[in-house]
Amino acid sequence: MGERKTWAGKRADIMSRPGAGSAYEAARIRFELGEAVRLRREQLGLTQTELAERTGLKQPAVARFETGGTMPTIPMLERLAEALEMRLTVQFRPQREAS
């Protein structure tokens, strides 16, 4: 039988693979965008269906987005921002500040 690894060990193995760092970063971005949309939607008292209607999407697409399942385009983020009564701001920051 093989030796059991801790989660930290498994994560280190996965992250050492080529391209894993960029895939992890993309997943983090999707998750953070989805969470921000969900929190604002809830703050406004909207259902996923109501947000979908405001953006021209279907409810399952909103659900996928909120759970980090899709990477949106800038035009999609603009539609979401407008529907959530917000303004979209995109900026670049130095990496050492972004972590």
C-alpha cells in the first residue's frame, strides 16, 4: 500500500505540475467574481431568476457564474454590474500587492 499524503502534500504535488499555477489563479478569479456577484445580488434582495432577467441570461447561467463555474467576458461583467446597480472597474496591480 502507498503512503498517505496530507492535503498540503497533495496540493504541493498538484501545484508543481506545469500550468497548475495559472489554472489555480484562474479558478481563484472565477470564485471571487462569482462571490462578489452573489453577495451584491443578495444585498439587493434579488433572486437568481431576477438577476437573470435583468441581464438577459437564464437562471442556471447565473448559478454557474456565482459558484465560479464560468469565466465571464468584459461585456458580461458590464451587464452584471449594470443589473446590480454598480459600476465595473478593472485595474492592474503589482503582484506583491495582489496576493
